[in-house]
Amino acid sequence: MSKIAMSTPLVEMDGDEMTRILWQMIKDELLLPYVDLKTEYYDLGLECRNDTDDQVTIDAAEATKKYKVAVKCATITPNAARVEEYKLKKMWKSPNGTIRAMLDGTVFRSPIFVKGIEPVVKNWKKPITLARHAYGDVYKNAEMKIPGPGKVELVYTAADGSQQKELIHEFEGPGVVQGMHNLDASIESFAKSCFNFGLDTKQDVWFATKDTISKKYDHHFKDIFQKVYDEEFQEKYEKAGITYFYTLIDDAVARIMKGEGGVIWACKNYDGDVMSDMVSSACGSLAMMTSVLVSPHGYYEYEAAHGTVQRHYYRHLKGEDTSTNPVATIFAWTGALAKRGELDQNPALTDFARRLEKATLKTIEDGKMTGDLAAMTAIPSPTILNSREFIRAIAENLNA
Ligand code: NAP
Ligand code: MG
């Protein structure tokens, strides 16, 4: 059987620990036998990042700008314990943060739906995609404890020295204050990424903030979204038969809980952090969440939402078989291959990616799955497989 050809490489970013092991298994069993895989390989494993002074991460992001589509394995974000464990030269920054900053992207996360693993919210029939603005607000705040009586103000000093002030509070006793900011350019990029992803996936886009209370800050987000939509997307949305709609975040929450899903829900930074945890918990497993970074310049980077599954890796190192779930990592590959196929007008590649997704879901629906899914499935007496057995079962379905 001849393998599917690729005309342009994918940027392949390898990673750490258990997901690095899964990465190789997926390539060996599910990709290389079927696709004449062309990738430009970057090793984002922590050792290589340390050896290259993290230059490899920057190179990988640059390559993504060149080729437009990347697939990334989960990577360790070093903390003090990791600096010790890997004898690092320094506490390297999160690769995801570095790549996101270079591509100026927004992260979209959605759960993978499969029969037998039902979301806790019974009426959710389609995945809810969370888009989180990844710049500013409370994540780049300035905070101060107020020891006692006194006045706190916001002060803006313009380049010409002129000032604008706004009273925050006249304190009569101790308290606390916080200042935060955002940038029009960042909000615009966020809006564009959301609207582009809506077009890409043919889903409605919702955006919600607390603009009734935050009449300048949140309202400004709302205005920028509306402006970007009116100027660049309205016509395209009408043609595609999808809609953009803004609502108060309270209303969005109520609609999400009562709706059937199938929408892109754009959130400010903090809301997105919390709401994506809510959606992923309600859908069962972190191992079934996909994640894609979409930049307003048309770059895509696909990955699983979970981390390197450290605890499983230590068991793997002791020679134990682990039942680590590879589904989100498989879907990172299929997302990237399908996008590559779409951009290169290579329908055979896109079709292969979709067939691999179906084969993966069918394996679970047939009752064969990893331990995390077996613990929550509605399918009676599922067969628990280790990672390699599960991946081989997927290959059998793919061949059939
Ligand atoms: P994690 O790797 O997501 O794993 C947390 C726990 O969730 C696991 O111990 C496991 O629970 C369960 N789990 C996650 N993925 C699973 C899978 N595919 N199959 C089965 N169970 C799964 O988070 P972590 O342990 O907090 O972080 C480990 C490392 O990952 C850290 O160094 C962190 O920096 C990194 N990280 C990277 C990314 C990224 O690259 N995008 C994201 C998050 C974290 P049980 O042990 O109970 O089975
Ligand atoms: Mg969170």
C-alpha cells in the first residue's frame, strides 16, 4: 500500500516524560505506516532546551511562522524541583508562553466527544470550545496592601507630562488594592483569532464580559470585538451562515449550561482560565482535551491540553506498563495533519487524519480504553489496555 505524500513539512516539537514516550508510539504505530511523514523536527525536551539555552524553542516558533502548522508534545515548565532534577543552567520559561508570545496567538481548547464518556451536563451534545485571552488583566497586575487610612488613586502620566487621575478609594482603615491593564493591540489580535477560528470550524462565536459593572474596562473589550467583527468579519460570517454574539457573562453561563454546545466561547484571561477548567472537568478527563494555538497571522500549533503525566513516567521508568491516555496527543497530530492537508490542497492527508480520529473514537466505543476512561465510562465492563495495546487497537480499526 502506498503511503500518503506530503508536500510541505509540519513543524514537529517533541517534549518530555510520558508524553514523549506516547509521541514516539503514535508516530511508529499510527502515522509512519500510512503517511510519508515530512516534519521539521525540534526537540523541546528539557535537556535540549537546557543545552541550547532555550534557542530550540525560539527556532521552533520561527519555523512555525515559516510553515504555518506545528504539532507539539507536552513539555515540562521548570520549577525549582525541575532545576534540581535536570541540573538546569537556569529556570527556563514555559515553552508554551514563549511560543504564544512569538506567534501572538490565542489558545482554543475543546473536549473530544465520544459515546460512552458522557459530559456531566446532560444536554451538551457537541464540544464547547473555550478561547482564552492570554494577555494581561489580573495576570499582569500590580497589587498593594493598604496599611491604614489614606487615599488611593489611578494616575496616568502622558508623554507630555500631563496627568489624568481617578480616585480608587478613600481608605479609613487597612485594605488592599489592585491595578491591571490590557492593550488594544492584544485585544484586537484575540478578537481576530476568535473570528478566524469560528470561520475555520464553522461555529458561532460568543464573547462575554461583565460590562454592566466594568463600564470602561470590560466595555472596551466589547467595543473592540464589535469593531473587528463589523470591519472584517460580518460579511464572511453571513456567507458562512454563522453568527457572532455578545452577551453579559452571567447570561453566557446560563446559556452554556442549558445549551447543546457546539460554540466557541471567547473569554477574558481570568474567565477563560476558570471556565476552561469547568468545561474540561464536566467532560471527564484532561486527557480528552485538545488545544490549538491560532495566531491572527494564520499560524496554527496543535497540542494536548494536559501535561507530561509525570507520575506515569516515573512508573514507566521503573519498568511498569502504564495506561496513559494518548487520545489528546493523537488529536494534536490529526489536527495538524488535517490543517496541513487543507492548506496544501492535499485531501488525502486531511482524509487520513479524519479516519484516524474515527478509528480512535471507535476503539473507545468498542469498549477498549485506557484506565482513566474506564473509570468513568458508561460502557459496561470495558477492557483496560496499556498505552501501547490501546494504540495498536486503534491501528487495527484504522486498517479495517
Ligand atoms: P499532567 O501531566 O496533566 O497530569 C496530571 C494528572 O492528570 C496525571 O498525574 C494523571 O492522573 C492525569 N492525566 C493527565 N493526562 C493524562 C493522560 N494523558 N492519561 C491519563 N491520565 C492523565 O499535569 P502535572 O502532573 O501537573 O504536570 C506534569 C508536567 O507537565 C509539569 O512539569 C508541567 O510543567 C507540565 N505541563 C505541561 C503542559 C504543556 O506542555 N502544555 C501543560 C500542563 C503541564 P493520575 O496520576 O491520577 O493517573
Ligand atoms: Mg486553571
